[in-house]
Amino acid sequence: MESYDVIVAGGGISGTLAAAASSMHGAKTVMLDRNAEENIGRKTNWGWVCGDAVAKSHLDFLGKELGISFSSPELDYKVDGVYAFSPDLKQKFLFEGEGYSLDRPKLARKLLKYAISNGAEYVPEFVVEGPMFEGGRVSGVFGRNSRNEQEKITAKLVIDATGIASMLRRKLPENEYIERDVSTDDIESTGRYIMDFEKDGDDDRYYDPRNALIHLNQVLAPGGYGWVFPKKGKRINVGVGVEKKSIELRNARLNMKDTLHTLIDGYIKWNPLIKKGEIVGEDSNGKGYWSVTVRRQFDSLVYPGYMGTGDSMAMPNPISAGGIGPAMVSGALAGRAAAEAIASGDTGLESIWRYNLRYNEAYGSKTAALEVFRTYLQSLNNDLINYGMAHFLTKEEAVDISYGRIPELTIASTFTKILSGIQNLTAFRNLIYVVGKMKRLNELYSKYPNEVSGFRQWKAAVSAEMHEVKERFKPNPI
């Protein structure tokens, strides 16, 4: 039974960066991944399933935090921004600024080399099956190695980067810090194709070679959205994300039997510019399906002997479901915090609590407010989304919300005079309520407890606010 300072379970984006940061800062670190080396970080048998998009700001963060830089081929294609379109395609809001479409397999291999070059030990084809415990804390992991033999590895700290279905997290004892399960109401089912395609005409509402596009449409993608992200050459990443209750309601009310798979195919057929599309075969990564959380990250990311990163801690953006950026931020911060705790000789809960504080400051403080807005958005049908994007918010206010900033809605009195119909009036009044709740949650997260002793009271306050919002707004796509 080998022993390390830090075990990183999972070789995805957050895992490889955690291993790199931990070893860079002096901790004896091993990273375990279930895949063979050439498939490092692969999520499923389909491949590295995601939208492949990341904001430039997250890459800049890694440059400052770890000194790593990126270029071609892992940065496949530069985009100026991400635009969200209303269902009638008459309104569009800037959703995110400058960024890149990634070549995920090549990015994964670059990050692995970076982790190894910084001193991390790497063990491929190791399936982590659960945590080990000693003295009321996580003391290591057990699983099966490449020879299918049972193996145990001990460490002073374990960093969980094994994703949404983490067996490490789910096998923790019931506790007040880490939630073991994620509600199905907070999960989007997603699917995407990477395609070579022939473009039939020019219309930047459907395909824009300079920008990534998001289509809000409760019929095409109930409870979520469709996306068309440009890639190098004549290639796109195209897909949809849907919410379980929303698709059930939509199917029942329209007397349809669509699944995620048929919705993707329907979304591609709906797009008049995509002609003669062909699935890309490179790295067996052309087509795939996955589940993504769309809630705030867990209220705490640490437990005695245990830290979590990326998807294992429900970190994807609650509105966009983008998980690459928060995975990068959390991986780098977790690895550094773990190494600092090792160096200090104190790996207790109070010592690793600094990771909670740093992630909250770098990314997490805005996500509860975004979860509130996502919950509200899923309660609107296409007509209300069309009207709201045309009249409820200015483009500047919409950008503020997408970044977790709270607009003042100073023109609210003007809107109430021009609204037509009780549905629109109710939806706007609900928006005012939502903005108030977003402000309240931002205030709570600005006071994230500096010490473990303040966590229980803070968590109760956050839970009460979120419960009120979710009781008020239920999915209503049609």
C-alpha cells in the first residue's frame, strides 16, 4: 500500500491541473485516471463530451496561477464572444466575451505532460471505487489497477476530480459539508456532434464564424438551449441541453415523444445553414452524450482529508452549463491549497478551508445568483422569453446578469406602463423578485465564512433563499 502527500483522483481538466499545482508547490502527488494514457481525461466511451468552449479570462487565470500558456493545436479556434438568441431570433444578447473553441483530446494530453513535468506521478487505467477512512477523515482511496487487482493508496489529502457521478463523494458519510447527491432538477442532459458541414447561405443567426451562438427555445431545447460553436475550417460543435421535467412537460403538451437524441437531430434540421453534415471520426470524439449540473457549486468543497474540484463539486455555470472554466480555476486552486496544507504540517479542515475562500473569490461567489436566474428562465415559455428579451432588460443589463452582476432595473417603472397582458406583467414582476433574490445571494456569498465555525448558519441562510425561489418557479416550457 503506497502512500503520498496528495492523491488526485481523475485525470480531466481539473484533475491534471490539481496534480500539476500540488506537485509544483512541493507535495508528493499521484494522479489516478481510469483511461489509458492516449485517452487521458476522456469522460465516456464516446469521448471528451462537451461544448469545448472556454473564455480567455480562464486561460489568463491559469497563466498567472501556474505559468502555463496555450496555443494551437489545443486552442482550435478563437471566437470574439458568445451570443444568446431569443426563440424568434429577433433579439440577441452578448453572453460571454472573447474565448476559444478547444481541441479537447489535445488539451488533455498537453495538461498531462504539464502535470508530469512538474513532478506528479501518473497512474493510468486505475478505476477509483471509493474512499478509505481513518480517524474520521478520508485517508486514501481503493480501486482496481490496470491488472484488475484490488489496490489501496493512502495520502494525507485526497482531491476528487472524478466528475458528476463521483464514487468518492457519494461514499462519504452523511455530513454537513459535502452533498453526496445532486437533484435531478439541477441536471441538464446534453448531447453534441462535432461535424464537418457545408454551409448553405449566410445568416449569422444560425452560424457565425466569429462568434459562438446559443439558441433559447423551449420547443427545440426545453429547459435548456441549443448551441452552434464554430471550429477550425468547416467544422462545428453543435448540440442541445435539456432539463428532465421540461422535456416531459413539453412532450405531454405537444403530444410528442422526443428524446435527447431526436432533439439534437431536430435542432440540426431546424438550422437552414447546416447542409450535408458529417460526424468527425478523429479520436472517436465526434458524437456523445453527458449530464451536466446547472446549480451553484456545493456550499463547501472540503471535508476532513478530502477536497473536490470541477464537475464532482457541481461547478459548471448554472446558466450556460459551461464547465471548463470553473474546472480550470478549481483545479489550480485546490492543488495549491493542498500543497500549502502539507507544507504547514496541518491538513485539518480549518487548514484546507482556504480553498473554499479562494474559489469563492475567483469564481464561485456569482453562481448562486446565476442559479436563481436559471430557475426563473426555465419557468418561461417562448412567448415570454421573446417579450422579455425585447422589453424587460437592456443589453447592458443582460450582460450584467450573465456575469453574475446585479442590474438596478432603473427603468422598471417605464416597463410597467408599456407591458401588455397579464402574463407579461406577471413575468416582469417575477423578474424584479428574481433580481432581488440574486442581490441577496450575492450579499451572502460576499460574507462566505472565513472559518468552519460560521458555516452552518451561513449554509442555512443560503438554503432558505434558494428553497423559496425553487418553490415559486417550476419548469413551464409550453
